[in-house]
Amino acid sequence: MPLNERTLTNYRDTTLSTNAVLRNTYMLLSLTLLFSAGAASFAVATNAGFGSSIVAFILSFVLLFVTSAFRNSGWGIISVFAFTGCMGYALGPMLNQFIHGYSNGGQLIATALAGTGLTFFLTSAYIITTKRDMSGVGKFLMIGLVVCIVASLANIFLKMPAMQLAISSALTFISVMLMMYDTSRIVNNGEQNYIMATISLYLDIQMLFQNLLMLLGVFGGNRD
């Protein structure tokens, strides 16, 4: 086979493989987000407490490793649903705080959902259209994420509202950049497993939703 024809064939095969990963990722992501929303709604309806939320979060952490171990088998799909279900359930107490703590709590949640969905659509469209390589920012985003986590743990004891606001603002920015980074990894053939790609994007979306909701509560919440 001539060199040019071989190159063209390899490029076509790579493109088809990337498109398949992207398509499967978005399909699985859509289903897991719906499942997670159902779990969150169940937690709200049953008035789940912070104790059960912590248990669900710990279980989701374990399931994250289980999903990674079975990412190349059908068990990985079952595990990713269990993981996102636990993550959704863990959101229950936070959502209840907004529903019962703010007269416009439902509106704040709906606005955060809409803002998260729109942001994900725009960032995905931008990366898929431009095929921009975001690999260079990955290390900086991870460092920023670790700093925010450490600061959040410290603020549990410090209880400084201004610090929490700064952390939520930083995490909102980081989550948007992570959406672009993780989508870029798929588009540029850096992530070839759609189960792991789904987990990455799911975590980006949930982090954006949570922190966007926190910011909306600060700037637009009407406490009862």
C-alpha cells in the first residue's frame, strides 16, 4: 500500500474510532445523568440526611475504582450506573437545604441545571468543532483542584463565608476548563475508553452544578 494511501487509511480509522468513543460517551453520559437525577430526587423525597449522604459518597468512591477495574467489560457499565447513582443520592441533603432554606430554592436549582447544561453544550461544541488540544492545561487544573479541596477542608473549621465564595468561584472555573480538557482528550484520541470518559465528564458536570448552585444561593437566594 502506498504511503499516502496508508496514511489516509490510518487517519480514517482513527477518526471513526474517535467518533465512536464520543458517541458512546455522550449516550452513556445522558443515561447516567438521568439515573443520577432520579437517585437525587429519591434522596430529596425521602429527606435523606447527611449521614446517608456521606455513606453514599464513600460507596461512590469505592465504585470509582471498581468501574476503572472493569472498564473494558459489561460490568463496567453496571458499575458506572451504580457510581453515578450514589453520587446523585449524595446530593440529596444539599438540594433539600436549598428547597427548604430558600423561598426560591427550586428556581435556583433549575437555573443551576440550565446553566450547567448550556455550559456543557457550548464547551463540547467548541472543542468538537475546533479540535483544540487542551492537554497542556491538565496539570495546572489538577493542581488547582487539589488546592481547592485542601482549602475546602480547612474552611470546615475556619467557617469563612468569603473563603467559601472564593473556593466555589474557583471550582466553577476549573470545572468548565475540565469539561473542555476531558472532551479534548476524547476528540484528540487521548481517551479511548468511553466508560472512563463518561466518568470524567460526569464529575465535571456535577462539580459545575454544585458550585454554580452555591454561587446562585449567595447572590440570588431568598432565605425563608
